[in-house]
Amino acid sequence: MAQKFDSDSAIAFWSSARIPRSAAEKAFAAVDKETLVPRADHFNALKRAAAQIVAAHGVADDGPVKPYGLSGHANAVGVEVRRFIRGTTRNDLPFLFSIGALRQTDGSYRIELLEYDAAAVPQIARAHRKVEAQADQFWRQECEYLTANDLTQAITGLVKDCGGFLLRDEGVVWSMPIHMLDAYEKVADLLAPHGVQMICGICPPKVNRRLIQHMSDELVKRSLSVFNGLIEEIDDLNDRGGRPRSNGQQTRMEQWIAASETLEQNKSLLGKAFSHIAKAARVAREKIGEAALEALA
């Protein structure tokens, strides 16, 4: 049975893609949200560059390989590639080669082929200078692109900033206020040429009543989860006799503000439930204020 839907809400979801970083930065800058675009992940870019080296030189022809992170200096990231040989009691992981991104004094990075086992990967040994140049080229290309996961992170941040909230756990279907759709639509238009599909639909005058109830229930659940979580966190800290830290206080206040703004922008969905959640929000705010005073004492 359908019923009238009086809330000014829209349903939003999207299909992400790997796109040029410059395109993402331009799209989000158009709505003053460029800070939502994650910075280049040098380590993951190096892992993907290592995978391209493996493919280009047939390193996996003799069996599967796996990349592993190298621990080291704060100004460098590294990846080593090892052969993966499954054993009955434990796996054997003989070393093949490693590459690293070394930060220079001017802030740039130099990519180096750090080590290689000439007997295990003679093709790398014979062409080590070419391999190093390829690693540098592959790494820089990877840094110039935004992964689909990173783009999803940016879009999620945009939807949250627009008062959106998830309609199902571990899902990609969101509800957001209609009056906040302009920013979403502008980014969608700019990313569409790069294969990114950002979809939104305004709920029609008549919708299944279960959708209305579901949207209301999800907003209640997610709002109470934040406010009650903050209350429990501060109560637990007090029970243990701990002192609130300033950075923890700031994080809790930011969480409270974000949840309160989402609640306010979508309160037409809630009806009588709004006062119940507002009470939890007030208690959480008071707890945060008391903890702040205690931190100053």
C-alpha cells in the first residue's frame, strides 16, 4: 500500500571508477569540497607499480607472487615482491625484488630498484636500469589517478556533508535532503565523462510506506548510535578514572556536530521520534561539556 510522502528527501547511490586525480579535484573544488579528495597513497601506488613490473617481465610465469610492505625510514616507502609457495605446515616466501620511493629534500620522490635476486629473477637483473625507469614511470602514473575506493570515500564525505545517511548497513544507498542536491548534482555532472555514475532520485508523491518507515528507522538507529556511543565512551572514561584528552574531546565534538546536523536536516522524516533522539543529543552534549571542563581543571 502506498501513501503520501511529505518529506523532502532524495535517494542517492553511485558507481565509482578509477579516474584522473585532477578530474576529481576539479569536480570537488567546484563545490568547495576539494579537501574531501584523499591524497595520493604512495605506498599503494608503489604496490600497483610493482604489480606492473611483475606483469611486464613475466615474474609470475613461474608461480604466484605477493607484494609486502618494507618497514624503514619515515621519508621512504618500500615494497618487496616474494614468490608464494604454499606448504603443508607453512608457506615459503622466497625474495624476488624490492622497489622504494625515497623522499628528497625538495619534497619530490625518487623511485629505486632496491634489491633483486639475480638467480630467481634473471630478467630483472639483466634489465635492472630499465626496470627502475619503468617503476618510476608506473608509480608516477598511479599517483596521478584516484582509485575507485578513494573516489567512493570522497563521494561519501560529500553526501555526509549534505546531511545524507545510509539506508542499509554495508550498502551504498543513501538518503539526503532535496535542498542539498545541488552540490551532489554538480559533482555528478563533472565526473560523468570519466565513467562515474552518481544517481539520485526524488521520492515521488506516493511511495511504499515501508520505505518511509525504513528511512525513519535508519536515521533513528544511526543517530542514536552516535549519541549513545559518545555517552557510553565518556561514562566509561569516568568509571576508569581517566582524564579526557584535548584531541579526544575535539573528535567527540566533531562527531556530535556531524550527527546533529544530519538529524536537523532530516527531521521531517522522524515525526515524534525526533524528540527522543534530541534528548539523547542533549545528554551527549552535556557529557562532552562536562568532560571538557574536567580536562581544563
